[in-house]
Amino acid sequence: MSLILLVEQVLNGLQFGVMLFLMAAGLTLIFGVMGLINLAHGSLYMVGAFAAAAVAAWSGSFVLALIASLAAAAAFGALIELTIIRRLYDRDHLDQVLATFALILVFSEATRWVFGSFPLFLDIPDALSGTVMLPGGIQYSLYRLTIIVIGLVVAAALFLLISKTRVGMRIRAGESDREMIGALGVDISVLYTLVFALGAALAGLSGALVGAIQSVEVGMGEPVLILAFVVIVIGGIGSIKGALAGAILVGLTDTLGRTMLPWAFTTFMDASAANTVGSALASMLIYVLMAGVLIFKPNGLFGSA
């Protein structure tokens, strides 16, 4: 394997990782602050992708499409928090799982009813199409590089929001002691709606950004949701720093595993068999990584007990 190909795959892993971070950051906030297992988070990712594809087709503007993805996912997130999720906070986790799984079915069928069963396509804007020359003579997709930059900027903004602002102080306090922050006069219901809408908006943005790389279709959020849960388990529940570290680890492990393991097996078996065996093992690597982290850090890399 050439050095140029290796660097390209590392960048692909970073791009995949920051996309997972946008999903996992909202999910870890919701679970950390509210104690809620939200299986419908992947549906909000799908809502953002469909909203972006629809607005881009109508307006021809990718910027408007991204704004629409944020607005639509945040609005739907706030709506379901006010009408359904709010009734689940005092219920056990099994009730939360069943209720949010039902929301997956509702969102999937509603999306199919509105947009049909065929996938939509979101074009990469002309300004971000093509490649950019990186040091060492490496050509890399400008759009994928833009996703990496956007993800890192969002990570920095979230860190500043949580650690340096009054709203962030209330979010951290709500995570530590919900009863006490309520007794101090903070409207915990409004705080919960805000956190849920913020997490939904991040999921929607992730769906919109990825929608320009792959097709936008019903059910696209569920596989990403599984990986987002792996990310927050590795990084530690409730930790933005942990979500970023876990997402990058998962992104690099998955991408490099799918590239390097089939290549490694070609040294002692034919290409077809090497690709089959290598791909099968690569799909297990992130779970092996998760198990290894939990053996030594049961609360995740940056999680608290």
C-alpha cells in the first residue's frame, strides 16, 4: 500500500469520524443530561438529509439546504420532546426504548409517504466539487475536507458552549443534579427541550452533509445510530470531548480496517477471498475496540462513574 493511499484513507477516516461526532454529540448530551435512551435519534438524521435534499432541489442552494436541515431536525426534535419524550423521563429504560423505537417506524413511514420509496440525491455544490492539492502531492476531495473542518469547528463551538456559557453551566448542572437545578429556579423543562433540539439539529446537519456523498433514503439513520452508540460508549456518556475522541477512533478504525485488512490478506490468499475475509474482520474491529476500551476504562475514555 502506497503512502499516498494511506494518507487518503486516514483523511477518509477523519471525515467519517467527524460525521459520527455530529451524531454522537447530540446523543451523548441527551443521554447524559436527561438519562434518556433515544433510538429515534437516527430518524432526525434522516429528517435533516431529506429536508436538505428537498430544499436543494427547490432552491439550488446548498447553504439553504444546510439551514433547512438544521431547522427541520431541530423543529421535529422539539416537537417530539414536547409531545412524547417528556412523558418518558420518569419511566424505565425499557419504556424509553419501546417508545423511541415506535418513533422510528412513524418517521420512516411518514417520510416514505411524503417523499416516496425512491432515494433522493443531493449534489455537491460547484464551489466544493473537485479536489485540493495537499502537502506531499496528495489530491483529496475538497468536499470531504470541508466536512472535516465543519466537524472540528462544531466540536470547538460545542466545547465553548458547554464549558464557557451560562446555558452550558445549566446543562452541566442538569446532568449532575436535576432536582437541585430545578430547586434553584431553572426551568428544567425548557432546558430539556433546548438540549433535545440542539442534539436533533446536529444529527440533521450530519445527515445533510453525508447526503451529498451517498443517496438520501428511508432508514439511512439506523446504521449510523448504532455506530453513534458505540462512539459514546467508547468516549464516555455525557462527554463532548469523549464523543469527539471516540468518533475519530471509530472512524479511523473502520476505514483503515476496511482498506488494510483485505490488502494484508492478499499476501497468502487470492484477492476475492482476501476481500471477503478482510471485510468481515474489519466490520468487527470497532466492536473489538469498544470491548478493549471498556476492559480498561469501564466508564469510557472521558466518562465519569
